[in-house]
Amino acid sequence: MGAYKCYACRKPFTVKVGTILESSNLPMRKWLQAIFLTSREGERLDANTLHHALDVAPRTASYVLQRVQSALSAAEQPVQRPRDDSGQS
């Protein structure tokens, strides 16, 4: 992953900043595979299955599964639109 530079503050950043991939040493292809396996409809995935599928340590699989599941559940939450109290439609 290449680093980019913010025009406003001139600090370097990567495309992982602000995502569930941030501060992870796990390769992106394994993250994408975990997201795919976790998001499949009708299947319940556990950390042990993910551990074998990704060929990572059980602790890493548990960490990845928890982050992916929390991101998926946050994506399912309805977005609250701000109320306009000015009386205009």
C-alpha cells in the first residue's frame, strides 16, 4: 500500500486509515477473504472456521471476525437524518 499526503496538514496516510483495516499487519487479501466469508447470507461463521480458511492464528481469526462483524452490523443500522427544525420542507 502506498502512502498519500494530506493537502491540508501534509501528513502521510494510507487507504486503510478510518477503516477496519487500520493498524493491522494482516495482508489486505486476507481481510477481503474474511469479509467475503463473514458476509455470506445464511451461514454463521465462527473464529475456528476462519482460522483454518485464512491460515492465521486463532487469536488473529477471532480479532478479524469481531472487527468484520461489528462493521457489518454498523452498516445495517439505519442512518439518522438530521431534523430540520426551521419549519421548511
